[in-house]
Amino acid sequence: MKWEKYKIEYTHSGRDDMRKMKKYILEKFKYREYAENFTNKMKEAAESLKTLPTGYDTTGFQYRGYDVYLKPYHTYQIFYVVDEISHTVTILRVLQDGMNWKMVLNQWLCDN
């Protein structure tokens, strides 16, 4: 069986989340290689959603009529939607584990 490949896109907020985390690593640890490694690992995690993106649990939230999925990755959580018609996965937010993600996501959804 051949799996369909999905295209990966990011919302402004999803990219901004990753930029802020990278900036935090640079400021806190003063270690550029670690920050670059973080960015690469997060992009790899997102890219892994190109095949079978619906294999993760939904959050119970919806964004523009699409179910919001959650992919845990190390100490981070990737929130995304899947458009089956255009075969696109859109990364909405990337949050640190331990954050009250339900509150953050709910507020973000209300604002968007």
C-alpha cells in the first residue's frame, strides 16, 4: 500500500513559536549549535507528518472546521490540522510540554 504524501505548511504563530524557543535557547544557554539542532529536530518532527498525519489523537478543538491534532515530540507538542482535499498539514502552534496547552490553544483559536 502506498501512502499519500502531504505538504507541510506553518501558520505565522507556528513559526513564531519555534523562533521564540530558539531565541530562548540562544539567550539561556548561549549555544548556537544546540539552538540550530532544536530547529532542525522540530522541522523533522513536522516533516514526519507527511505520511499518515491522522495517526495522532485529536484535541477536541477545531480550527476553521478542521479537527486539531496533537503530536507529542520530546518536551514539545505540535498542534496541526489536516486538509484531506489539498493533502496539506498546517502546523498551528508548537508549545512546550507542561504549558496549559488547552488554555493557550483555546485563546489562540478565539483570536484567529
